[in-house]
Amino acid sequence: MVWYEKEGGGLSMGHMVRAIIGKTHIIQPIVEGWVYAEMICLPQDYALIFLNDNLFDDIEELVDIENTSNYPYLNYLTDSVICFLKECSLEGQLLYMETDYFGGYGTQAGVIFENGEMKGEPMDGDGTVNRLLGLIGVRKHLLKDEFDSLELYKYRRMD
């Protein structure tokens, strides 16, 4: 079994996801417009869409913008995906995140989109996902961080 150390301490299984997180009423229209987008309901009226390979390929093909972005810690945040997320964020905040943990080591990174813009530069490093979740309004439950409060630990892989 593969383990990694959680931000708040303790051990957990590995984690490898690319996801878009936002309030359910913002995620729902995205799902309705894309064949490979599936909404997963989360606590606090949030929802998640995995940026799986099929959805990524569809976005790349349909948006079709030459990639000039260079975010080495966000492998799938291409110019086409950025354009897609900017458009989707016209209705409210969206968090795009990537995690990749295996054998005790890994990375996490993300960025917030709002009002058709990327809010600042993408962030990476320990605690990034929790910081960004807090910025989009996720509330921490007693003795839990934002990640655990949304029960994201249930979604370790995209398949």
C-alpha cells in the first residue's frame, strides 16, 4: 500500500488528481456542456469535476489555443484549459488543483479563477490546496482542515 503524510500529520493513502472545484450551481452548467465532465457532490454545497484525460483532450481540441503557459507544477494547466476555466468562472469562483503524492513525497498546486480571470499566479507547495479552498469559502470543521472538511480524501484517483 502507498502512503503519504497529510498536511496536518498522520498517514494516508496516495493521492493523484486534477480537479475543478466550485459551488454546485457553478459546476452544474459545466457538466451539462461537456460529455466527459461528471459532477461529484461535496459537502458545503461544493462540487468537483475531474479533469480526466477525455475531458482534457476535448477542451484542447475544442478551445484549440497554442500553449504558451509555463507552470511546471501544473502539468495540465494549458492555455486552452485556462481559457475554458476563465469562461466557466464568469458565474463564480472556481479552484483548479493538481495533486500527485506517492510513497511519502509529492506535489500539490492550484489557482483560483473568478469573474473570467485567473486570480494571481498559480501556487504550489505544502498547504496550497487548503489555502486555496479557504479562499473560495470552504469552512474548516472542528479538528479538520479544508481538504478533509470537503471529504476530498475519498477521491484519491480520477478513475
